[in-house]
Amino acid sequence: MSRSPLSRLLRYGKPYRTRIWSATFCSILNTICDLAPPYLIGIAIDVVVNQDNALLARLGPTNTTHQLALLSLLTLLIWSLESLTEYGYSCLWRNLAQTLQHDLRIDAYSHLQELELSYLEDRSTGLVLSILNDDINQLERFLDHGAHDILHFLTTVLFVGSTFIFLAPGVSGWAMLPIPFVLWGTHLFQAKLAARYADVRDKSSLINSRLANNLSGMATIKSFTAEAYEKSRVITDSNAYRRSNARAINLSAAFFPLIRIVILVGFTATLFLGGVAVTQGHLSPGTYGFMVFISQRLLWPFTELGEVVDEYQRAMASVQRAMGLLDTPIAIPQGEYPIPTVKGDVRFEQVTFAYPGREPVLQQLSLSIPAGATVGIVGATGSGKSTLVKLLLRFYDVQRGQITIDGINIQRLSLTDLRRSIGWVSQDVFLFHGTVAENIAYGGFDASKEQIVQAAKLAEAHGFIEQLPQGYGTLVGERGQKLSGGQRQRLAIARAILKDPPILVLDEATSAVDNETEADIQRALIQITQNRTTIVIAHRLSTIRHADCIHVMAQGEIVESGTHEQLLAQDRAYAKLRRVQSGDAVLATNPQSSNFFSRSSRS
């Protein structure tokens, strides 16, 4: 059974119970001290009017001067205590907000890292960022002020209401007459507002997602001169967010005036009926003055109830989304089998896999990669080559069959040990905003400068790095945007080399380099792949021609296997790919294409 956002928040906050109770105590005591002035004024009027017969005289000093001196001293103590408790609750709630915000963000982010890749692939980056930033920040704002406001309201109503009933039962009934109506209206208001603020959070995620995508794709926007089009889409999403907020604001703003009118009834009743009771001798002037003054303290907080509920609903909508992320089950559980030493024998045994909602990408595929061997995998786009890597790294789990390393099913292995033993260079290289050296040393954070330079030399990256403005200390920009595609790929190869894994996976690792650089990298790979299991996925056949074995994939199956020379001799799929890349197949089917460049040069 699903729990309410508040109960989830309280359960999450169990480690902070001492601080929560301390902050709650300070808030309640501060409210009581804040309510003291009307009581003190009522007692002072009673002393001045009744003197020796005043209530204070019955408790101790009978002299009027002594009573007023005692009352003054009590006032000083209460006001000092009010200032002290205000400092206490302010520090406690704010520090608690910061701590809880920090812990919740870290827990949510840590859990996000444990989730399978499909979770992020099915959601926009803006949505996830909205939860990790906006929603958790909203919780912080609520704890900064909202928690104290709620306690202040409840303490005021209970403390003042009980005093009313004790002093003047007849008048108090009329004074508190609006309260049930206010509470009923607040309940309806809260129910309607909760749905509207949930919609506000959704619209906020959409505009965040749009802005995040556009900032990442600014070069594409500019190249297609799509600035006006993207601006219109941002305007549309921003207007949707504005209209959603407007619906919540309109409801929230209507609450205060309506409640004010209802409360006026209670205040007027106290003023009139209390005055009549004084003239008839049923109520003392001091008590009447106190009740007229304190009735505002009882009723006016209800006018702020809308704002309190407004803050509460905003916070609970955010808590719901943050806790929803934490509640997302981990589809790929950690294995518990450690692998201290990996030889690198990799086997895919009758593996079948399909992405959610799609046809199978792999169909009962079996593949054996001996330890220390270098194998190439080629095939048309969509044949399942990169899926093999994602399954090997357990970004996804197979639906049928198994993948083993050194004879052990990888689902039994510790994820940390498994991924530590694999160096992966992807086609879509991701570099972090930082220096060249930091990106090469990523994952091997204690690497020395000499190790970083050696890895760069092996990846044929040292030459261009030395020509950068600050060399290895040059900032690469977000996602490495200050570097060319070939430079980014060479840094990624250097990063994998520095990791020194027993299994190396190169997924189109030379797709963004020129022929000369590819030749350099090929020479480097001869050294890199020594005594290491290497899987090379490539479109360029030149990249894998020297592999120990080449596997050709088509429609999720391996249709050919052999060395470069053996596959050419068979004259099947691999040989066809070779002819297509060399241009022979194109010229055979369309001889006129050979004249394209000559025609272009003459035009």
C-alpha cells in the first residue's frame, strides 16, 4: 500500500529525529512566548483595575507596585526566551533543511546510478535534473519556514482556544464558530491544490528538458537556422508552465479573502458578546480586553492557513517525485561473486535479447572469445554489434542464455569487479568538463603524471596534447566540445589504456579519425592488445583485418567467422562489405558515379 508523501518524508527523516524534536520544541515554545503579550496585558489591566483583588494578588504579592514589578520582570524573561527560541528554531530547521536536502539528493543520485540504462533512456535529462534539483530544493524551502509555520498555527489554535473555553465558555463558542468552516474549506482547497501543483511540477520538468536539450544541441540548431523554431517551442513549454502555475495561483489567492470574511464573524461576535458580558458583570474588563485582543491571535492565523497549505502542497508534490525515484526498483542486481583475477575468456551462450517493446536484437547468439585473443565484429547498422557490449557490461541483462567470463555467469559477479575488468571505448565518446589529464586519468584517479603521458603516447594523443594551450592542463569543455572528434576518441583510448583492464572493448573507436591517425592508432593497438582480450567493433574493415578472428553479424546472428583472408576467400557477406567499402560494389551497380567528382570539378 502506498504511503502519503508526508509519512514517507518522516520515515526518511528518522536519523534526524533528535534534531526534529529539538526544532519542534523551540517552535512550540517560541509560539507560546509570542502569545504571551495579550495575556500579560490582560493581567496588567486586572492589576490596575482590581489592585489588591487582582488574580496576581491571590498568587503572591498584594501590593500593586510589587505586582507590576513582578509582571515587568516576567515580561522581560518571556521576551528574552522568545528571542532565544527564535534563534534556536531558525538554526535548527534551516540546518536540518540543508542536511536533509543534501542527503536526499545524494541518496537519489546514488540510486539513479544503480538503475539500468533504460531508465535514463526512457526519460529526458531535464526530468531527472528537475527531481534532483528543483524538487529537492522545494523541500528545503518548506523546511526552512513551512514546518515552523505549521507548528506555530497548531500551537496558537490549541493554546488560545483552550484559554477561551476556560475564561468565557459562552463567548468562546461564537468566537470559534468559523473554525469548522475554515477547516472544511481548507480540506477542499488542499485536495484541489495538490493536483494543480503536481501538474506544475510536470510542466516544470518539460521546460527543463527542453532547455537542457537545446543547450546541448545548440550547434545543430544554429547549423539548421532553427533558432526561431526552437524559440517558439520554448515559448510553448514556458507558457504551459506559466498557465499551470496560474491555475494554482488563482485557487491559492482566492482562499485568503474568503477565509477572512468567515473569520470576521468570530471576531465581531467576541467584540459584541464580550462587551455585553462586561456590562452585565459576567466578565471582568481585563478578561474582556484580553479576549478581544487574543481573538485576533486565534482567528487570524487561519487567514495564513492557505499560504501554509500552499507551501505544504508544493513540498509534498516534490517529495512524491523524489521518493518515487528512490522507490524505483533496481532491475540489474549486484552479483556477490568476487573476481580477483580475470583471464579474459568471454563466452556468449545462446543469448537472446530484446529492448523493451521491440523485436529481439539478438537471437540465440553464441560466441566464444578465448583469453588474450583479439576478435573483430562487423555487420550492418542494427545487426546487434553494440548490444553485445552493453550486455557484457551488464547495462542490460539477457532474457535467455548466459554470458560468462572465465566460466562464471556475469550475473553472479560483482558489478564493480565486472566493469573494472573491462575497458570500454565507445563510438559516442563522453569527456567530462575538466582538463585533458583529468579525463585520461578518469577511473584511475591516483595515476601519476608519467602514467598519464605514457597512456597518451600509446593512444597517439601525446602529440596534439602538447600543442594545446596548456598541454595536459587544457580544459576540454563540456562533453569535450573544444576538441575534434578524433582528438576525443584518442583521449578515450588513452583513458582505457590507463585503466589497464584484462578485457578491452573498442566500439567504433577510430570512426572519427582520419586515415593517417587510424594507421597510427593501429600501430598502437598492436602493443595495447598484447596479453589482453580485445573486442573490436568496426565499420571500417581495415580496423580489424589483423584480428585473430572476425565475426560477421546480421539480424542478431553470427553468419560468418574466420580471419580476414579466410572470409575474403569465402566470398560471402564479409567480402561484400569489403567491396562496398572499397567502392567496387558502387561502381559495379552505377558506373556513372565514378564521374561525379570530375563533373563537380568542371562545374
